[in-house]
Amino acid sequence: METQKPIPVIQPWTEEFWKATKQHKFLIQHCSDCGSHIFFPKKVCPECWSENMDWIEAGGKAEVYTFTVMLDMVEPKFMADLPYVLAMVDLDEGIRMTTRIVNCKPEDVFIGMKVELAFQDVSPECSLPVFQPADPSLRISAPTDEETAAAVSEIEQLPNPQNYQTIQYEIGGKNNAVCTITLNRPDKYNAINRRMATELIDAFRRVREIPAVGVVVLTGAGKAFCTGGDLEIFPSLAEHQNSLNWLSHEGLDVQRAIASCEKVVICKINGHCLAGGLEVALACDLIYARASAKMGTTEINMGVLPGWGGTARLPRSMPIFRAREIIFSGRKDYSAEEMYAMGLLTRVFADDEFESKFEEIVNNIAAKKPIALRMGKEIMARSVDGCDIETALAVERNGIQWLTYAPDVQAVMDQFRAAPDQLTHQQKQRNIASDIK
Ligand SMILES: [Zn+2]
């Protein structure tokens, strides 16, 4: 079974080390000139800069120097491992290394605990050194074949665009600069269930890694944009503990994935946009709505409140006296025009011209340089949410400098500097404006 997690990148000077771990041996570099033991493998001795180094095999005995237990909020590929113990251990050879403590209950780990080397075969090329309790009574037994099979099938079900069930994910447009993510449970008015939340998080993290994409369009299939959390998934009292985790964590993680995807996320509200659906829209950078769309936060009608960022975000997204009305009234029939007049939306277009106007806007923004869009998003987010004006100005200044010294921007500036004198200043400006993309 191939791991989904990142595996070490092997460099010429670490090759020997990783070859040995494959044989379940742990090598430490030894400097022939000053006698130092060195870890992680280096090109030169950090103590005396000698290149005269050989390898010794470690005995594999160590002691826990410090540790932490990871319970939540890790990269999704590591989710299946939770909870796990991340530790620094001191080897008898005088090396301190970061590793995991395995085959042990997290609550049984302590500082000073004696541990010994073990290996995890994570890929055909790679085995990772980890540590387990030296005291066999503290070890938990290896998982049964059944447990291993269950874990494997869980990993195989990790979402990716080929097996999305609740959303569609397409990259297209000029230069493949536009990613369209469509909520795709039209028979449920695109209500968000657990699977959809997981797939949305995956999709937004995935698109972050694609440099050519500058714009993500988020929309809904069928007649609605999204009507919020699927009521089927709301917890019974018995499931409270478990599901509350889901409601608060994954709902919030969807917002975070949108905010941190480093693309301009444009929300295309094609129909009803209610409760959690409106909250997802609030996490986007721009919101365009069809005139016939109906909107609102209905949570208070059930005695709760918008809990996926809505109660916190709405008053930051529009004048607060209007935000309060939306949240307290529980109305689900605000028209898009009304919401626009109250200061919430970017723009509203009549139904018959919505698609063409929206496309025009997306194409225009998608033609800009993705890195400039990304920095614009970051600087504006800092300024609104995070900090005082001086700090925001500093972030802006750094961003602008970084952008200005990009080679393609400099090439255009050079052209401008070299342009013949007879061009008017205005003509030069126009040339620049059309060249920088
Ligand atoms: Zn040395």
C-alpha cells in the first residue's frame, strides 16, 4: 500500500542514510576530524566544516526529551493517524531528533521515557525511523489484519476529483486560469453534508497548488446555490459529542480552506442561498447574485445561530445594524436586490443577463497575473480582519515590492524606459497597462 503522505526527498548527501533505513538500520554521520556525531546528514561537519565524514550505526536506544500529542487540525493526509505523538528524543549517541512515538497510547508517553528504534515502511523506497517504548508493557499490540484493511479502505476513500460525489471540480477558461467548483446535490438544494464538506476542503486545498489558476468560481447545480447544512446530519443528543466536532470543525475548515486557497474566490449565487449556504458565500472574495435569488440566515428560527462563521462575518461584511436584522429576523426571502441595497453583495444582475455578465467579470479577473491576485487578496484580508493600519501598510509595501521586481514586470518597465520620446506619456501608460497581465 503506497502512502498518501509526503515522503522524504532524497539528496545526494542523504542517500546513504535513507538506503540504510530501508534495511532498518539507523546511520549517524561521524566526523573523522573532530569526532562529532551529526544528524540530520549534512554535506560538511557543522562543528569544524570538515568534509571528512563517515557513518556509524546507532544502537537505537533513546530517551524522550519532550513531546506533544496531535489531536486535531493537521493536514488531511495525516488525519487517519490522529491522535499521534510527535516527540524529540535524545539518542545514546548524543543526537537529538524529531520523530514519532508509536505502538504506545499517547497518555502513556512521558518525558524521560526510555524508547527504542522501530521502522515504518511507508513506500517501496522509504522507511521512516520512529520510536516505541523500551518497556514492552507500555506497548500496544500491532493492529490486526482486519484493522489494517479498514484503515487502508479509509485511505482509498480519501476524496480526489475522480471520486467526488457531491461537488464538481473543473479547470478551464483561457490559460486554464479558472477553476469552477459546483455544489452538486441539486435534489437536496445543494445542502452540505459531511461528504461535501470534506470534498470542498480537498478541492480548495488542491487548487491552491495550481499556479496557473487565478480565480475559483463557486456555484451550485440546479435551482439553488446552497440551502446550508443538510438537516440529516445535525446531531442527536447521543451523537452530540461526535457530531458537534463535525459541525464546528469541518464547517469552519471549509471557510478556512476558501480563505487560504490563495485564489480569488468568486461566489456565483444562481438561486436560493440560505443559512450555511450564505455563510459559505461570506467566506468568498466576491459575491454575484441572480436577481431572483432568495437569501437569508434561518438558523434562529430553530433557536440556534449561524455557526459556520456567519454570526461573526456578517457584521464585518455589511453595516452592522443591517446584519443584525438578517440574523435576528430569520427571514429566508431577502431578495438579491434587497441584500445588495443593504450593502452585502458585490453585484446583482437580471436573470436573463446574469450568465453573460458573470462570465465577462470572471474572464476579466482571470486574465490578471495570479500572484498579483493572490497578494491583493492577502493584503486586503489582513487590512480588514487582522491588524492595525500601519501593519497592513507594511504588508502592502512588501507585496508591492515583491510584485514589482518580478522579471516579467521589469521587462515591461524596461520597455517603458526605452520607449521613444515621441510617444506621449499617456501612450506609454496605455502600453504598460495592456502588457502587464
Ligand atoms: Zn568535525
